[in-house]
Amino acid sequence: MLIKVREEESKAFFQELTLFMVLSLFTGSFSVLLIFQNLKIFLAFLIGGLLAYLNFATLKKEGIELLYKVYRNVMCCIERPYQKERTLFLVKAYLRLLALGIIFYFLIKYIKLHPVFLILGFTLVYFQIFVVIFRVWLRRKESF
């Protein structure tokens, strides 16, 4: 029963987080377009945010799979139940960072997108993760 409650809490958390990220990305992009009135700056901000959202979504999916595999291995009483899965997860995470670096290089060097707004769009999504986690922490703190 406790596992079902935790699953429902995590689904609600990720739904709230996803909605908050998408809304803030589009309102932020629209604000950048209104303030600067430059299509390249707008596209840099939007593409940076979309890359961050894509990175977060794939990382979340792989993280859930990692936790499931570790849990299954622990229940089977395997010695060192997480070593192989953890190593594979870290390799994928670093390869993803390398791919993002190559994409950023290509977007800045050849497409000539503004690097500051590309990074701002990218960090906006991760700032939203921090904000949602802080809000959930405050709600739990108030309930105790």
C-alpha cells in the first residue's frame, strides 16, 4: 500500500513538474520575443529550453528504469546489486552531456544562435525543477 501511495505521489509530482516546465518555457520564450523582438534570440531561448526538457525527460525515464532494476536485483539477493546498472546509467548520462555539448557547439558556431539565450533557455527548465521541489518540500513541511 505504501508503494502505491509513493507511486501516485511521484506521478503527481512529475505531472506538476512537466506542466510547470512547459508553461514557463513558452511564457519565457514569448516574453523574450516581446522584449527583444529578435527571432534568433527567441529561437535560441526556445531551442535551449526544448533541449533541456528532452534531456530531463530521457534522464527521468532512465532513472526510473535504473531504480527498478536495482530494486529487482536487491530482492533477488544479488551481491553488488547496483554496480552494473549504475555504471551503465552514468555512461549514458555522460554521453548525453557530450551530445548536448556537440549540439550547443553546432547551434552557436554554424546556426549563429545567441549563446547566452541558449543557455538561459536550458537553465530555465532546471530552475523549474528546483522551484517545484522547493514547493513540494514546503507543503510537506507544513503538513507535519
